[in-house]
Amino acid sequence: MKVSLCIGDFCIPNKCPVVDVQEDKVIIGEKDNICTLTKEQFEVLKQKVKSGEL
């Protein structure tokens, strides 16, 4: 699953950050600025966001 994180009513595909959930990893970011997380790391990130820690 790949989701673009556009702000407002328009989206510029190459400039909007994406969250790309793959089978073994999750890639977050934009063209030249990305972060690759393991599924386990992504689960920790999700929990921290959901709990309000982040």
C-alpha cells in the first residue's frame, strides 16, 4: 500500500511525501529524502503516534 501525504486540495506527486508499506519494510519520505523502517520499527512508530507520545 502506498499513500501520499498531500496538504490541501492539490498534490504534486514527486513533491508530496509518501508512506510505502511493503511486505518486509516501510519507506517514508519524498524523492531524495527517505527513511526505510523494518515492519517492527514501523509498528513502534505507529504506537507512539497513536498514544500521543509523538
